Amino acid sequence: MAHTGRTVFFIKDLNKLLNSEDNSYDLPNNFLLQLLGISFSHSRALLATELQSTAYADKFILPVVNPGILLPKNLQQPKAEK
């Protein structure tokens, strides 16, 4: 089974988190966890919606998970809020 979905966020004042040294964004880990949780829940909903009228309805589901397990190991330690 293949599934593609997109969750887009508008993050107010994101430019304040820009790390100009390496042209990346320095997002606090608990904020990343919120984004991951929302994105994963959205993926669950998209998949359930796409499968509801097929023979796969109620057979393929994404489980509810702690979004912390989705973070790479090097980000699992809490980073201080700015």
C-alpha cells in the first residue's frame, strides 16, 4: 500500500528562528513534537478517509503513537525554549 499526503503549516514569525550560519530553522523540540503529532494524526485521518469505501477499510490503520518516537534520536533530548 502506498499513501501520499501533505500537511502544511503556517508558522507566524518563523523568520525569528532562522539560523543564518547554516540557513536552517532552530525549532524547539516540544514545538517539533506538536507538529509531528498533528501531522501524524492528519495522516491517520487521510488514510482512513481514502480507504473507507474499499475492501481495506478497517484493515489498515495507523496506530495512535507518542510523537516523540518519530523524532530522530539526536533530537529526543528537550531543547530549551527561546
